[in-house]
Amino acid sequence: MKRFRTLTGLAWISPWLLGFACFTMLPLAMGLWYSFTDWTLLEPAIPIGMDNYERLLGDEVVHIATWNTLLYLVISIPLLTIASIAMAVLLSKPARFQAFWRVAVFAPSVLPLVALATIFKLMYDAELGAMNKGLSFVGIDGPNWFGTEAWAMTAIILMNLWVVGPAMVIYLAALRDVPRDLNEAASLDGVSWWGRLVNVTLPMISPVILFNVIIGFINAAQVFVVPYIMTAGGPNRGTYFWSMYVYDAAFKYGDMGYASTLGVVQFAAILLLTLGLLLVGRRYVYYRGGMT
Amino acid sequence: MIEPGMKTNGPARMVTWLLLALCAAIALFPVLYMAILSMQPATQAMDADGGLVPGSLADTAANYSAVVNDDAINFPLYFRNTLLIAMLAVAGVVCSSAITAYGFARVRWRGRQPLFIVMLATMMVPFPVVMVPLFVLFRELDWIGTFLPLWVPAWFGSAFSIFLLRQFYMTIPRELDDAARIDGCGHVGIFLRIILPLSLPALLVVGLLHFMYVWNDFLGPLVFLTHRDQYTLALGLELYMSRLGTTPWNLVMAASTIMVAPVLLLFLFAQRSFLEGISTTGLKG
């Protein structure tokens, strides 16, 4: 009977199970195998042991891509977290046309990233773009956004603030679940608005913050489309990220073995950093009703 | 009734309102910017002092017809390609995720919990990591240069959709299953007669989210499609923008408007269920 139940369960999930085997596990295993080979698609793969990994350690482009990706993560994740929480707090206040504000702030997040990056490429244009015109309006001389590495990186990170939608909606739902009486009690005790936010609201939604930070991290660690469209990785590889190198190694240089190695290392790094975030996060997260 | 705290209420509301209006304006600016520029003649769009006002109706029509009738980049075809891929993928994701989610939510069996966690973990496998081996796999199957890599995997469900549907199934009372079982229904009967009809709104959200995902996808088509006449809108837009010579921005903006409009309209029509669907993801599983 029990065995039969297990078979029934497996039968129901078999669509996913099959897909998981073919389109996730198999590629991961293949990637791992190719990472130990020299392979250009034209000739059969030649096993070369750890050569690809050694090459990776000394590869200047890997150093640049790693540094850029880390820099991007370290700046954009806290920024996005703060922005999406701030937007959620603002949108949770009772106000007129609340549904409209929510839809307006969310709308850019449904746009195709290709289109959004295209629009921003024009907006950042030093002569024609709206960004510098807006800045000059308040008396600031706008930079040549795609002219230097630092400004190009800034441009990409700033653009991300338009995609706060999904995280913001999840924070909104979490804010609704914060018990009102807690805030009211703190308010009666004379705790300021800021004090209530930091000492009551944020701890209460901390599991959701951890969730969003991890999702945001995994997304940001594979950033590709926006720099590909907006800067093409430039100038001087100043916005060249890890995923772009995987893509170029495979489809520009035809070096499938080395590209697989880059993919394996990217996967391992994301896995380890995610676990690290979870472990560190758990210490600071407050779970109502004990741990889950 | 007047309490001491209420005094600040008026101004505080005003500040909230102003902040909301400011944020909404900033958020919507890029979309409006795109729409306005797509209506300007090239001379105005490429002029630094062109201003932020749309051109005449004739200019607008000229821009859009130039984009649609381009010699080298066939946007109407890309539109149809994208729509076809999206519909095939959405049909697949909805069907197979609905079935799989039933196995995770309604059948009690050993190994369910661990496999569910494995499934959640697959959401963390980034596409760039598997894209090279997937390319090799699809090349062996002779699928490169066809739409197959872009929609066939969807027929095996997507972890995100399964998770969302499973969360929804869990809220359907078990008593309904029991009643159906007394009437002689097996799992298939319960699934078809109770779970499916009751979860139509959730299925709609899943379909909608996946449609947008496929519509917006860039890297997948970039890796798997080879011929220009198979391109999706995402690739077409990139090609259009990066074409040699100075990019006529008004035309590029018209092209992005064509790509953006369907998803934006879908979102506006279904925003309520859409936003609710996303907030479900944040719940503890």
C-alpha cells in the first residue's frame, strides 16, 4: 500500500521529474564533464584534467569579471533592499488612489529588460538623454555615463531601482501581516516613527527580507541583459560581468570546455554564497512562533 | 474624536501623498519617455533641444510604419514568432505544473517533502550555468535554430509555477476531496472535478507570469535561435538598435513600444491577480 502511494505521488510529479532530469541534472553533469575537457564543437572533446581551472585562476578577464560582479552585488543588493522596503512602507500607508500608486511603481518591472535597457541607454545619452537634462535642471553637470568604468557601473546599478516591483509586493504582503497592536503599543509608549520601523516592523518582516535578499542575490549574480544592451561590457570591460564571459567563451570564441568551467565555478560560487547568506541571515532573522 | 496624535495627520498625509506622486512619476517616466519619443520626427528626437512633446499624428504613423515595414528586420514576423513560442510555452507550463503541484499538495507519499525542497532548490540554478550544456544537448537533438528549445522544456513544468500552484492547492479544503472520494472519485477525478475548477484564478496567474517571462526572455532566444527569420521581439529590438549607423532613436522607441505594449496592457488588465500571485511567493512554504 505504502509503495503504491509512493508510485502514485511520483506519477503525479513525473512531468517535473522528467524535466528536472533532462534539463537541469543532465546539463549540470554535462557541464561538469566538459569543464575538464578542451572542446571547440568541431572536434571531439579531449580530457585535459584541471587545465581549464588552472587557466581560469590566471585569466585576467576572469579577475575583471569577478571583481565587477562582486562590486555590482555589494552595491546593488543593499540599495535594492532599501528601496523596495521604503516603497513598500510608503505604499502601505493609507492614501487616496492606493491601487494606482502600486500599479505605477510596479509597472516598469513588467517591461522586458531589453526594452527597459534600450530606453535607459537613450536616457543616459550624454547629449540627448533625459537624465543629464534633468540633472542640469537642478544645476548639476551630468557625467558622460558610458564614458568611464565607474559611471557605466553606476548607470547599470541605478537603472535597477526601476525594477523594485516584485520584492516590493512581497514586502507589502509582509507588512500587512505585522500585528497592529505591536505598533500601537510602541506608539503609546512614545516610540517615534523611525524607532517603530527599526525596532518593530523590520524585525517582524526580517524572514521576508532574508528571502528577498537571497532571490535578489541569485538574480543579480547572473546579470547579463542590461549590460549587454546598454554598455556591451564597456568601457574597458568596466561593466563586463561573469555571465557575459560564459556567453562569450562559448558562443563568441567557441571554447565550450572553458565556458563550461566558467559556468561550473559560477554555480559553485552562487551556491556557496547563498548558503552563507542563509547561515548569517538566520542569526539575525526573527521567526514568529519559532524556527521553521 | 481628536487625539493628540491626529494633529500631525493632515500634514503627514500630504507628505505621503507627495512622495507617492513623485515616486510614481519617476517610475513611469521611462515608459512615457519611450512613448513620446516614438511619436517624434527624427529631427526632433535627435536634437538635444527637441523637448518632451510628441510630434504630429502623421509623424507617429510614419515612425510606426517605418518600423513595421523595415526591409531587413521583420517586426510583424518577430511578433508572431514571440506570440507562438509564448503560447506553446504557457500551455505547457500551465498543464504540467497543475499536475505536478497536485502530487506535491494532495497525494501523501514518502519522499514528497525532500523532492519538494529539491524542486525549490532548482529555482536557484542560473540559466547562464546550464546554457552551454543545454546548447550542446539541443544541438545533438538538432533543435538549434528551431523554436523547440524555447517551449518544449516548459511542458515539464517550471519550479516557480509549481510552487505557486501548490501553495494555492493547499488552501482548498481537504473535506472536498473526502466528499469526492465517497462519491467514488480517485485522484484523477478529484483533480479534474475539484482542484482544477477551483484553482482557475491561480492557473491564470501562472499562465500570465509565464507569458511575460517568455515574452521578455532575451538570453534563451539569443543562444538557441540562429536564423533571423526565427527571431523573437527581444532579439529583433536588440538587432534594430545595434544596426550600423546612427540609431534613429524615435524609431527604436517605436519598436520598443511595440514590444512593451502587450505586456503592459496584460499587466494593467490583470494587475490585481498578478500582484497577489507574486506576493504568494513570499509566503513560507
